[in-house]
Amino acid sequence: KLGCPRGVNTGKGRPAKYQWPQLLELSVAVSLLDIGLLPEHVATAISENAEDLHLALSNFLARAEENGLFTRALAAGDWPSCETLLLVGSSHSIATMDERGEAPHMIVDFVEQSDLADWLADLSDPLKSTFLIDLGSMLIALIAQLSTLGVGPTMVSKAIATYADEMAENLLTQLDDAISIGPDAPAEE
């Protein structure tokens, strides 16, 4: 009803069918609800940051597969907290959201644990009240649940990469379209 996760609008009495992007967005949404955000604010945060979420996780997972971290995390059943990807949120931004779910400052960002201290040092004072969601551990938990349905880690990894590639291609197409139209072109009616 609130548009979260994106792409699932079944209507009354029809079952929802979730694909990887919706499962990830729903998992993040539940985590945000668990820390006390209002559903309307969660829906806004997810919809405004979904592309960044998917691209950040795809890039993070690609590096983790290259250096063997993904395989080690799967074997351990958890992501090492010192090497994870974090969703970092601003409690101040959430507290100052208006009725439409708009905030005067950034609400969430995606930061690798190794970069967190530098990232926090760069924040202005009102934003230093933050919350963290461990996306690496969330990913491993999702994979464990999906494995009970016969979906293996390789399928999830490929789905993450494929979706991120599609998003990047769509963004490039939009950019190409904007460039080809040019700033002096008449506006379409």
C-alpha cells in the first residue's frame, strides 16, 4: 500500500510474488521498522535509496566474492562484522521528517565497516546520531532462508549482479537520453 517494496502492487486477495530486489528491500524495511521508524518513513527511505542500496550491495558482494569473503561468510553462517557493509542512518533526519516523509538531511548511506570511522568524522553535528544495519549479515540470513526453498547462494549472487547491471544500464540510458535532448530542446507536453 505504501509502495514498499517497489514493484509489488498485487491488489486485494492476490498473493504477492517477490523477486530478489523486493526481498532485499523488504528485509531492510523490516529492520528500519524494528528500530522504530514509522511505516511511511520506512517506505520513503526505501524508495528514495533503493538504487543506491542495490548498487552498493552488488559492488560489495562482487569484491567479497573476489577475495573469498563471501565463501567464508557462507561457511560461517554470518558475515564478519569487521568486514561488512553497513546501512548508516541518521536518527536526526528521521526525527525531523515531515508528514510527507521528507527530511532536511540525508537519511541513509551505505558504508563499508573499514570506512565507517572516516565517514562519521565527516558528518556535521546534527547528523552524528546514527543507527547501523549490518547488510552483510542480512544477506547471509536471507540466503539461509532462501536455501530452504532450494535457492542457492550462487543464484542469489547472480540475481544481485544482474539486477544491479540492469539498473546501471537504465541509468546510462536515461543519461544518454538527457544528453541527446540537450538543454535547449523544447520541453515535451
